[in-house]
Amino acid sequence: MLWLYLHFPHLVLDHIRRTRENQGALVIVEGSGQKVIQACPEAMSQGIRSGMRLKTAISLAPDLGIVRADETQEARILEDQARWLYRYAAHIVLVPPDGLLAEIGSLQKLYGGLPAVWQTVEQGLNERQLNAWIGIGYTPLAARLIARAGKGECTADKGHILRSLSQMPLLAAEFDEKACTRLQRLGLNTLGEVFDLPSGELARRLSPELLAYIQKIQGTRPDPRTPWQPPHSFRQQADFVQEIEHTQGLLFPLQRMLAELEEDLCWRQQDTDSLRLVLKHRHSEPTRLQIRTSGPEHRADNFLNLIRLRLEQHSLSSPVISMVLLVKRFLSREAPAGQDLLGETRDLNEAWHTLISRLQARLGDQALRQLSPQADHRPERAWSASEVLRKTGAPLIPAAELPRRPLWLLKGPQPLTEAPVTWFSGPERISGGWWDGQRVHRDYYIAQLNSGQLAWVFRDAREGWFVHGWFG
Amino acid sequence: MSAQSYAELFCFSNFTFLTGASHPHELAEKAHELGYTALAITDACSVAGIPRAWAALANSPVKLITGSWFELSDTPTGASTPRFILLARTRKGYGQLCQLITTGRRRAEKGQYQLFYRDIETHSLDDCLCLWLPPAPTEADSDQALTCGEWLARLFDPRIWIAAARTLESGEEQHLARIHWLADQLRIPVAAVGEVHMHSRERQPLQDVLTALRNHTNLENAGHCLFQNGERYLRPLPVLKRLFPATWLAETLVIAGQCTFEPGSLRYEYPPDLVPEGETPAGYLKRLTREGERRRYPEGTPLQVQSLIRKELGLISEMKYEHYFLTIHDIVAFARSRGILCQGRGSAANSAVCYCLGITEVNPANVELLFERFISKDRNEPPDIDVDFEHERREEVIQYIYRRYTRERAALAATVIRYRPRSAIRDVGKALGFDPALVEQLLEGIDWRDKATNWRQQILDKKITRNPKVADQFFTLVNTLLGFPRHLSQHVGGFVISAGPLAELVPVENAAMADRTVIQWDKDDLESLGLMKVDVLALGMLSAIRKALELISEQKGKTFHIQDVPQEDPDTYAMLQKGDSIGVFQVESRAQINMLPRLKPATYYDLVIEVAIVRPGPIQGDMVHPYLRRKHGLEPVDYPNDAVRKVLERTLGVPIFQEQVIKLAMVAAGFSAGEADQLRRAMAAWKSHGDLTPFREKLVTGMLERGHDADFAERLYQQICGFGGYGFPESHAASFALLVYVSAWIKRHYPAAFYCALLNSQPMGFYSPSQLVQDARRHHVTVLPPDVNASQWDHTLEGKERHLRLGLRIIQGLSVNGAERIHQNRPAGGYRSASELRRLATLNQRDMELLAGANAMPAFTANRHQAYWQLLDHEQPTELFAEEVAVDYQPEYCQQLPEPSEGQNVLADYASQGLTLQRHPLALLREQGHLKFCLSAEQLKSTKAGIPVQVAGLVTGRQRPGSASGVTFVTLEDETGNVNVVVWLETARRQRKPLLTARLLHVKGVLERQGDIVHVMAGRLSDLSHLIQSLPVHSRNFH
């Protein structure tokens, strides 16, 4: 088997740079923000190296762009590359965080020789604006070492590859730190010198693991790698013999497709919360509909109800010739939470979910809001209307700690136009918010007006009087 | 009782860390301004803010009340969490308060406290007043509140009040209703309090910032952690009258009236145990001095000294300082008895009495002129003696003090760690929610020595915020936060020793170090209260001198004491005049090495000046050049009048020492003694929070009025600023100069002993072992490598030739025990094989590998690679009485292993020992033709000034001294010595990368010369570090 290894020296950086206009020096720093873990070529040319303290890096390049490391992002980007490489090779191995292996022995024939394979990969990398170092070897480790050392050459010549490996400095051979120190202390400088040591002695004096590692590089010990599987997305397409002119007509074929989806989800033991429906027309652009559930879901009935509500709002612009149902987002199935013996909370939760989903489907996501208290002393900031919470949980602030506030808070303070009849309580002084430019400095009172209404009134620093709310 | 006035009884200062938003003195001054009758500072389980508030109220009718706020960690059954304030009624009550605080603090980790309700029941607190802070209705129900009140009332009645604050926050009405109800139920009077967190409402933003930081969040997310408003400030009396019933206000005055304790009444009570029974302190001190006289002057005390002693003893008696001198004598005597070298310094240390008591070695007969400022009678300033001990053995002295006086009576003074620009910017940035990485970027970009620090612009430039308003806020907050205390740390060695339990004088708390306790006050606080401390400091050079003296004694065959060093040795001065001072105490820095050939010290007093002149004070005051010109007769020495002459005569009319500057303020600018003392304090505090500008006006006009020129006055002011924080008085310089002389004499006459002792006292001083070894070899000391068959743990001198044999301690990471066993179990004929070594010295694999890496087994291993190969074979179980067979000594050899090249050996030496005895890496690189046009350090000496040159070397030092604006000094080391490179700011800016990161630096520049001092003014810098890495590979080609 012949392996091709792609080493992405600064994958996340490349990914970010391709969407950036400004091509100045850029680094990725570790989570705590103290150390540089990746530096782009521009930063490198200013002397910045990975492992360097951020402080030093900044003093070298005062205008450095800084991006914080995010493992999941990195994993996702690597996976994207795997998906791309999968177009060419069937046996692909992810080597996180920054490497990909592809078995290319079988490809040579397909592409007409190794140079063609090499060129295809390089061209793809160029198009994708990614830097990668390519290495070729007869074992995964050999390909990796050569790639990471930047010594990759487009050759499958065994002798040649062995020579590159032999000349590789110890430090580039990725021994563990202890083994590397020991080998250096023996005066060894290259991988070749390690190959030359008698293997029995090597295992005895250094470690059996070290010998195994060397043998894996050389190919005298198997080094099986699990092939990467592309993420499976669900896709079902329905082609219609007769064009369908009304949304109602789509429901019947949908039942079948959704049933298959449910079956598929059950097989995966997963849920989804988002479906895509693509309606293709003969002459115009396809119609794309996104359907969201309010929580993880897998039952065809529920999907169908949602889609039906959605389709009812939607009139078809032109007849449909085929319909595709796509699911790309899979969620692991959770054990139903908060289930008590009688199953009542469950029902409540379900009812809540169903209600929310229906309202959202009917009105659109944006139209639905949930009120919640905010920890802020300023009344206008003490509440928020945010996206609907998927789960009903304990309130963020214990009710006992909430101050006494009117049920009806006016959208903005209204000038007080009459002298109150009775004063009930006050002043309550609220002063704060200096840090975000929304400073308030007010004395609040509860007062009864002529009309008998209980008003929440305040006086501000300019001595003006305002009504801010009404008590019930 | 009139309700005209008010006493504030609940007030946090910023010594309640991250809570109080005002300094104690700000609170005190505000209380004075508002016309309060009294002010209590009640920090959380602390009295750390008291001395500062007290000092601020010194001339004010406002009475300072000492108190502390407590929150207990548990609750009596059925009660709410007790929160209350205790106020000290009398000195006795103060002692009780301190004792309780000590209990709470000693029990918890550094910076925390923990008190239980049992503590309140068991501690005697009958002379403290209690202000109870009942829980809010949202926190506890009425039953719990009542139970808590009943519990406290049982303990404190009739010395208990309910404290009522008006914060104008929501829920206040219910809270006040509860207070009325509780007062009614418990029949306890109510007193008004301000729950003060800041002296003025303007501090609310800072208080919010501190609150956010305390809760580990930022302002955006702090929400209800923040107070609802900024009402917790010292309110004007009319406002208070509007808010509180008159009876509640009147009650505060009743409480204040009962508190009669005054911090100023604290008097230091000396431990009586130092004076033998039947003797008076004065008589005993006199007797000890007399005994010392006989030891110091066996041929009879010179008349001059006799009268000096009489005068000094008289003064000591008058000021009642006998115990202080006896305490120091006792500690020094202990050190002597253990053979620990020590040396006192400070104004009182260099007295005839201290010389006789053995506290100092500075002989007043030789330098009588110096010490007119012995103890100041005018100011009530305690004498100041710091004693330096050998750094490796100071712990013995500290343990002795704890033993002698017990932990109940001795503790270290605190050091208040304050907000500095970096920490303030970081914390305010955090609270405002700035990206930490950007804040770091900002910090990196700020030039800290740029006096006109334009942070605001820099903040805008860095795009931390685009909002100039936010930048303004940030700027104001950072400036206000600067100088705020952050936590208490331990003083380097200032002990407070008391007669009675120390915890009744000042609370004691835990330090970060195990088994260390610190009091809650720092040295300024102690000084302002007139309390004394004894400074027990560590000095590496004393360890080195003691070790060198031992080696000299060994060589001479008889004990050689520090007193046996001949005085004023011309060879020693000749050496120093050449700037040959690496390793010599105090004058080994690069700046000092450059100064030595210019100042050309030839007497002890020249050394005193040498020590003090290369300091920010004289440099910023531009006094260095005038002094040098006058010393070398290039400028006439003159004095405007006799008073000035008296102050400046010793230093040729140029002020060098801190004492002179202060005296000059008196004689030349007309400062009174009191004003001069203020100036001295302001100088000491300037670095952190002091302000010297008020003195400037007075100094300059005073001097102009008295006929001095404006330029001199301005320079003197600059010098005063320079002294700030780094004050270097003559009395300290005199003691240091003595050690300079002694260490220089040893270096000149016993170089092997000198370097050996220095190496055995590492880490200390300016230079690494590698630099010391190179310097030793330049001084013709033969240095031998570490060897299991010759070395001990320490470095030693071998044989008659006094060769310096490196000890096994030079091998980084080697265990002390292993090394000791190698030495102790070594067979007469030495070890014969690695396995024998392993067996006899019972060494573990790690130690064996380190020995191999150090090539420390030359007798039985071909080279370090082969040595290592042998060791990697895992230990065979050794039979106890196995016959030693010849095979045992047959080293295994591995054909495949390469011989180490010279370069490899050099690098391996560096890796294992931090130095090499083989050729310097630069010599190898030069031989390989890598440094074609570079001159060596040696060649530079004979090169003409103004010539473009190239040099290269290992970077051993990069320095940006505060006194040289924007210049970076780089020291390069090659095989012949050191090259000094000067990099101007502009050059540095353009070539940051090589300047900051190169380990091997190549410099193109211009040679400059000042007498024997040679610099290279850098032009182009290039990083050659890669050559070091490649050393072994390249050198192989030559084999």
C-alpha cells in the first residue's frame, strides 16, 4: 500500500485567512490566551513561532491578529477536508488535529501514474486556498514523517523514500520526549542511525514500544488504520409523473418519505430538529423550505404535522416536478428528562414542546418570544424577550430576590402630568449602568393619581418627574 | 446630646480588599471635611487600615475609632448568620479585638478568615462594643433574626446596638420595619450607620468594578451582585438628618463617646528577658559595650572613640533605646555562636557602640567623620538597623527568634502588595469585559518608562474600544485603582517582637509560606505608630565570603577571619580600577564595571561613593559627571557657604547620598526638621503612591532665596525624585562598601577560593556559573570537570595548586543524597565501573543517566554516548556477596554509536551543567569560518574608536535600565570575554526580532571608547542562533 499524507501546518489560520481581506500577521492562541499555537507565514517571517508566549509575539508584531483556538472548529475543518479528499480516495484516515492520510496505491492506475495523483491533490489544495505539506510513503507513519518534515517528493521509489527517512533528524521523528532525549544522549542524530541499532538491544535498552514504533515506520510491523466514514446524511427524493399543483398533493408522498426517515433515525438511534424540503420546478429555481422542530424529534407524525402547517401557509409558485427531503443534522437521542413516576411532567413538557413548535411553524421563529428577568438594577433592563427556551427550567433569579416592580412597565417613561394624591413608598434610589452608556440615576416612588391608579413614578437627576409603570 | 454631629461607625476602607473603594486617608479626610465627630474604620476581620487613617487624622478633631466587621462561618441554632461590628472601647478592648481577629485569621488560608459563634462565646470581649447588623427580610425570617439578636444580646448587653443603614434600595422599608420590631423585642437601642464603602459617591464606578472582580465576573454580567446605587458613602450631615431619626444619630455619639482607645497610645514594650536579673538595661548595655571595646581595641580604645561611645550611650539612654540595641546584639551573638556571618547597616548600625557589640565591622576609628546622623533626637524616629545574614543560613536565625521569643511574641511585618499599572489595567479591563488577549497586547505596547504615558490614546489605538467615553472611564478607573492594596504579603525580614502577646498589639495572620505569620501592618504603619522592628535580611555575598574565608583558612592552616583582611590594599584597588570586578559584591554590574575605571577608587570611602553613585538618584540628578570632574581635578570644588560645605565636603560639593539631599533641603532651602522628615517619607513612598510635587516649589524657591542657582535646585529636585523608592543612604553604603572591599581583596589574592566560594553559594549575584568559571580561567585558575572519582557535592580546591574541582552540584538535576553517597562510599582506588558505582553508591537510574550526560565517569567510560549505552541496560539484581568478577569491569561497547564531536560535547556540557570546560562554542564557530569578519572581545580592546566593527557572541544579558532612556544594553560573550553592545531605541524598534529572540547575536556597529571602556554602538543585528544548533553536524565534517 502506498500512502499519501497531507499535513496542514495552519489549517484554522488558512480557513480564516481565505475569508479575510487584510492579510496581516495572524496567530492562533491557546484557550487561555497565553501561548501561540499556530502562526501564519507572515507572522513567522516576523519571528513568531508556535509555542512562543503571546507577550513575546506581540512585542515582535504589535499589530498581530489573534484568534483563539477552538478544537471543535478545527475538527470540523479537518473533516471538511476529508470529505473533499474522499472524492479521490476511498481509504482515508483522519489524523487529528492537522493531518489526513489517503491510500493511493490503487489510484495510480486510475489517474495514470503518481504524478497525476499528486497534481490533482495539489491543484485541489490551491483551489481551496489551503497550505498543506504532502508526503508519500509505504507506511502511514513514513508518509506522515516525510510530510511533516516538509521533505515530500513525488516518488514511489522505495530506496528514495528510505533515504529521506534515514536522513531525518531525530527531533523530526516524533519520538516521545523521553525516548528522544535518550537517543540524543547516545549521540544519535538521525532516524537512520536509530534504524542501524540492533533491534534486540534497542528493545532491551530503550523500550519495546520504541522498537514497535520504528518497525511501524519501516513497515515490518502492521499499523492498521481505521478508514474514515463520510457522515451519512438522509436524502430521499420523490419524482412525480404528474406535476403537482397544490401543496395538499405533496402530503401523500411525504408520508412515505417521513416514514423512511423515522426508520432511518431509529436505526441510527438519533434525532433531528431540522428538515429541508426542496421542491423542484420545471422552469424556475427550486423552492427550499426549512422546517424546524422545537426539540429533538424522530416521529414521522410530528414531522408531518409541522410540514402540513408550513405548507398551508405556502402557496406554490409553480408546479412541482420532484421533491427532496434532506436531513443533515443529527442529534444524539437523550433519555427523556425529568420523568416522574406518573409521567405527568413529561406530558407537560411534551405539550409545551408541541405548542411552541406549532406556534413557531404558524408564526415563524422570529414572532415568538419568551419573557425572562435579567439581573440588572435598571428597570428597563431588568427583563428580556429572548428566544423561546427549549426546556422549562428553574428561573435564573430566585423570585424572593426580585425587587418590587409594577406588572406593567411602560415602554418608555412618560412625563408625569399631574401631582399625585397620595405617596405610598419611596424613595428607592437606582443608580448604575455607567459602564454601557445607559446610565440611570433616579429616585422611584409609588404614588396614587387622581384617577385612583397606582403609578410607579421617578424623579431623575434633572429633577423631571416621570411615570414608568402601573401597579395592578 | 445634640444631633448636630455624627459618628460614622461602619466604614470599609480598601483594606477590605475588592470591597472598599477608598483609601483610609481619603475616608479620614472626608470625615474631617464633613465635620463628623468620629470615624470608625471597620474592615473585615482586620485593622490594617487603622494606622493610615490615624496618621491622616493626626491634626484633626475627628476621633478615630478602631473596629472591625465580622461575618461568622456558622450560626447559633435557629439563628440567621451573625454579622456585626466590634469597636475597641479601651486599650484592653483593642487587645481583645486583635486577639479575635488573630484567631479568625490564623485558622484560615492566607487572606481569608474563619470565625465560629463559639469563638465569640469563648473569647473575652468585655471591653468591646457590638453593633449588630440584622439580616434583611429576604435573607432570613423574623424568628431567625430574633434568635440571632438574642444570642448577641446575651453576650454583649448592655454594650450592644442595632445598626441601621439607609441605602435607599428596594426592600428598605421592610428592613427598617424589622429593625424597629427587633429593637422593640430585644430592648436594644438603634444607632445609625452609613455602611460606608467609599468616601464619596464618585467612587461608585470603582466600587462596582471591585465588586465585579470579587465575584469573578464583569460589569455586564455582575447584575445583582452590584449595589443598586452609590449611597454607601460618607454623607453630609444635612442628608443624614433627613434620613435618620434624631435618636439614632444621637446614639452614634454615645457610642463614640465610650470609645477612648487611641492607636497612638500603643507603645512598644520591649521584651524584658534580654537583661540579666539585677541589672538595668542601660547598665547591661554599657557592660556589653565595654567588653566589646576590649575585644576590638586590645591596645586600648582611642580617645576619640571613647568619647563617641560615651555620647552614643547617653543618647541611647535618653531615648530609651537600650532594649533595641540589646535585641539586635542578642540575635547577632547567636549568629556568631553558629559561625553565621552577618553585618549590620543603617543609620544606627555604623556607630561605635554597634562596632563594639559586633553588629558591624565598620570601624569608627577609620571613618569617624561619617556618622553624625546616629539617632535623630529631633524627630521621634526609631533607630534603624538592618542586619544581613548569610543567605543560606538566615532561616536558622529566624528559627532562633521564634524559639527565643515564641510565635506568640514574634512575627514578620507585612508588606502591602498594591495595584501597579499592569495589574490595574488587567483588572479594570477584565471588569469592563475587554478581551484579555487585547489587554495583554495593550500592556505589551505601553512604554512604562515613558513619563507622559498616554494610555488613553494607546487604548484607542489598540481598538480595545472605539468609544472614547469608555476609554476615559477606563483611564480614570485605572488611575484611581493604582496604589490600592491587593493583599498582605510578608516583609523580607522585618520582625516585630513584643513583651506581651503580640496578638494584643496587632492581629497576626498567616503568610503564604508555611509556618510563617505576619502582622497586619507594614513598615510604614509601624513607623507612624512609633513601633520598632528588627530587620533580618539575607545576603548571598556573606555566604560566599564565609566559605572563601574557610578555604583560605584551610590553605593557611590557621583560622582566617574577616578582620584579618589587611586594610587599604593597593593591589585590590588597582584591580578594581581596571573594572575587573566580576563576582565582587555590589560593583559587578555592567554599569558599575564601567564606572570603576572612571571613578578609580583608591580608598575605602571611594568605595562607599562607588556603591551609591550608580543609582537612579545621582544619575537622574545629573550628579555623576560633576563628581567625577571634581574628583579628577578638572573642576574646582567650591561651596556657597559653610553650612553647605559641612554637608557636602565628603563628596566634593556634589550631593550623592540620600542623607545629604535631605540635609541640603534644610541648609540650602530652609526646610524645617519636620518638613525634611516629611520629604524623607514622601521619597520613600513616591514609587507607589507618594507625591513629591508639593516639595518642588518649596525647594526651588527656598534655594533661590538663599542664593543658589536655579539649575542646581532643579537637579537636586530630580535627584530627590530619583531617590524615590530606591533611596540609598550613606549609612547603608558604608556597610556595603566594607563587603565590596573584602570580596575584592579575596578575588585579588585568593582567586581560586573566591570563585569556588561564589560557585558554592549559587544562586546569587549577577553572573551565571558559566560566566564565573570563564572569569576564573581568565584569572589563571585551573578548573577541573566533575568526576565521580574526584568530586564532592560542593566545588572544592584540590591539592597544593588549589585547582578548582567542580562539584557534582553543577550537574543539573542530580540528587544531593546520591552525590553525597558517591563521595562517601568511594573506594580508595576510585570506582572501576558503572555497575560498581551504581551498586556502591546505590544510585537510581536517573542519577546514573545524569552522570553519564555530564561525562562525569571518565575513568571507565569511553565517552558520554557509550556511558549512556551502558546505563540503559536495566539494573541486574545484585547479589549481596557476589564475587566481583573481571567481567564486571569489562565495559560494554556499541559499535554503531558515533563518537561525540567536540561541538556535541560542548552542547552536551551546556545541557548538563550550563557551562563547558572545553572550547567556547564561539571558538568552534570561528574555526569553522562562520564568523569571518567578527572581532573578538580581546581584539576590540586594541581597536581604535570610531571604526565600524562586527562582533558576535552568546547573548548573556539584555537590559533596559530605567535611568537610560530607551537604550537597551546587550552583553555578548565569546571565547575571550564580554562585548558590550548599546542599542538605541530606534535601532531596537526596527530590529525587535533578533534583539529579543537571538541566543547567538551578530552585530554590525561602530566601536566607541571611553578610556578603557569599550562599547559597540549597534547598527545591524542578525540572529545566528541556528549556528548553535548545527554545531555538531558541521563539526563532524572536520573529523
